[in-house]
Amino acid sequence: MIGAGAIGLGTAWHLSQQGHDVSLYDPRLNKPVHREGSANDLSGTSASLGVLMGHVFRRSSGRGWRLRRRSMELWPQWIETLQAHEPELKLHPGLLQIAEDERTAERMESLAAQRVDLGLHMVSNADLAAIWPTASHGGLHSRHDGRVDPLLLQLALRQALAVQSVALNATAVVRLERNDNHWRVHRTDGDSSVHDLVVLSTALCSDALLEPLGHARPMTPVLGQALSLQLTTDPTAWSNWPSVLVDQGFNLIPTAPGQLLLGATVEPGDRASEDPLTLMRSLNERAPEWLSSATVVGHWSGLRARPVDRPAPLLEELEPGLILASGHYRNGVLLTPGTAEWVAAAVQQA
């Protein structure tokens, strides 16, 4: 297994639970799991907000919907098991999407009617007034979507991997070599090892490993900025708030009295810009005053890998013994359980 974000860690853990002998390679394994307040260009899970938008997905068919629904089924089981390693890890349920206009509200109403059994229902402007007074078209509440803390998730998975004796190698892989019916994994330290099967969860680094093998799976970086805010006015207790409130694609996540996370921007490329950050703070001039006046106490950015001319994520067996599970774009944490299950099935058939 190559790659130590949520997908790589989660898949390695799941494969180990299935009885496979797993080795995990990634230089991030020797770095502490935390998010620096001013850090830029973090990759993958460390920069994520851990939002789980599964049941509010617009489509009702196809691989994307199946992965989301299956992941949401698996998350409670994963959390229960991983709490043995990190007791503070939990699912924070409840996600509220604010309708931007009448057309969006109509679409939300249709989705809520179809998925009553999954915990979706519409919320009126009157019911939103106490928490989001700028709403004018209502919102969609999902009882089971929400959030998992991505940093606690990484800690729990690392501890679980250690207990299950997964071989952790904090060295970057620079080349893959076909070796009869096996794969030789070459590392930056000059050493190499042979494996029956290789799973790549390497995001923007995937093409460098795949192109020499004749596989073109290009991905483009999309930068996202996020803020940690301290409020100077109410609300402070977050009474009746969901775990995640989404307005115009931005997520507001209460973390403590008078504190919240706000993110994330969607900026093509790998350079942060001030304009999208300003837009996120103002929400197109529709942000409540308490949000606009909040003090920034933390700021970071991270890169997501978006497949070029292919739907995200990339889940493929490229050739015998070479599996790609990467390019999850903005849904890496959400789709971790479903992806791990898919990889395990592919390994079983290999």
C-alpha cells in the first residue's frame, strides 16, 4: 500500500483486518498528525475538514452514489472499532444545507421526499431564523451526514495499524517495476522490496509512478483554504446548530464555545489567493455579522487531487496486481470506508 492519507491508512487497516500481510509506504508516516495554524499546501487528510456529505448527494444512481451510501453505512462500524485506539474519535451527526435560491430549494424538497428513510427533511426559514437569519429559501437537513475529525481519524488509524503489525515505512516510493508475477517497489533510500500486489493511493504523485508503466491517469491540483475563527459576538453555545452548516458550498463547523472552522475554497492550481478567502468570509455579502466580525486564529490550505477528464475517484485495477484507488478530490475522508471495501474486493479477485 502506497499513500498515508485517510484512504491509504484506512485501506491498509481494512486489508490487514481481512488477514492480508500489508506494508505501507509514505514519508508522511514519520511526521506528527497536526495542522499548523499558518501551514500552507498540506496534502490530503491533514488539511481536510472531515465533512461527510453522503446522503445529500444529488444523484440517485451510479458509482458515486453507491460509494457514498455504502461509506455512510460503514462509518458507524469503523468509528466504534477505532475508538478502542482513540476514544475521542466520534461521528458528529447533522448536516444542514442552506438553499441559495428557489430552484435549489425545489431540488432539495424533491431529494428530501425521496430519502425520508435516510434522514433527510426540509427546514423552513422560520426554523432557521435563530441560527442562520440570512436564509430566504429554507434548507435541507440530513440527520446522518455530518463530520468526523480527520486528525483524530489519522491518529486512530495509525495506532490500529501498529497494533495489527502493519509494516510502516516512512520513505517515498520513486519507481514500480514489474517482476514476473510480482512488483518491486523502489524507494528514495535506495532500497527496494517485492510484493504480490500494489495499491496506489498517492493523489498528485500517482502519475509519476504510473506513466513509466504505460498508464496515464493525470490529476490536477485544486487548492482549498480554511480558517479557524474566534467569535467576538454571539452565538457562543451553538444551541440547535448542526455539526456542519453549508452555505454556497462553504462549511461552517462549530468546534467549541465561540469557535468554528470555516472552509473551504475551491481554487484551481496550487497557489492560494486572497479573493476566494474574502468571498468565503462574506458569503457573497450574506454572512451574518457575527461571522464577518470573527477573528482569524488559524489559517491553512491544502491540495486535493482531481482526475483530468475522468470522474472522481479513480478506482481501477490497471493490470494484474496494480490497483489504483486515488483522486478522491474533496471526498477522501467521506469515501474512505467504501474505497477500502472496494480495494479489498479487488485484491480478493486478483
